[in-house]
Amino acid sequence: MLLSGINHVAVLTQDTERFHAFYRDVFDAAVFADQSMDGDDGEPGGRLSFVTIGPHTQFNVFELPGNPEAARHKPMFRRGPIDHIGLQAESQEAFDEVRRRLIDRGCTDGFVTDFGVAISVFFVDPDGLEGEVVLDKPGTGPSDLKPPGTPAAGYERVAPES
């Protein structure tokens, strides 16, 4: 294989500070760099930051004044060629802690899917970007696959607060 993973995912936000705080507080992500961008033809520029989310992976976060794309959200499988992002949990303990933090922020109902080869929990960040936190199950393979929606043992869905 000629690749070792994904280097970065470029995302749009309407509020860089909120984006940084969410990924720092939930995932212990760190802002690697943060800079202003010049605008074209006297138009206001924007902001570009780089948020490290893994040993070789970053978000390239763009905040562009007046750009409506960050506010447009569609249901799953109607979002274009990239539907959602999958983030790899470092360990079982990390997966459980991230899930707890996401539940505490109301970003997920906590449902954990057992795919046979991995477990995962979906979330929606403050900008509406849908993500998934995945924990691989060592020693599994294609014959262990289970269909989407299979509940993982030991995890319960959390009812939303009213």
C-alpha cells in the first residue's frame, strides 16, 4: 500500500473559536497554527487554522465571511461525495471517554453500532458536520461483519434531555 492514512480534511466553519473549543474539549485536539487569509479584490479575507486530531491527521479549518456553505446541511447520503468523517479512537478507554463527552454536550444519543470488525458512535459537531468515532476490533475480518444498526453490547442509547 502506498498510503499511510489521511493527512487532513478541509472543513468550513462559521465560528473558528467554537470549532477549536469543541474538538479540543471532546477529542483533546490541538491547534497547530492559526492565520488570517487575504481576500480577493478588496473583499474581506478569512481565517485558516490547522487542528491536529491524530499523529498524522489534521483538520484544515476555513472560516470565510459571507460564505453560506458552512450553514448548509443535508441528511446522510445527500451530502455530496464526502458524507461524514470517521475518527479512529486510540483505545477502548479513549472511545468510552469521547462517547461520554459527546453525550454530555448533546452531540449524540450515545448509540454504539457493532459492525463486527469495529464499534462506532456517530455525532454532529456544532457546525453540523457529522462524524463517527470508530474503535477497531483486533483479530476480526470480513467474515465477522455485521450490518449497520447492530447494537453493541454494553452500551445504551441516552434519551435527550427535555
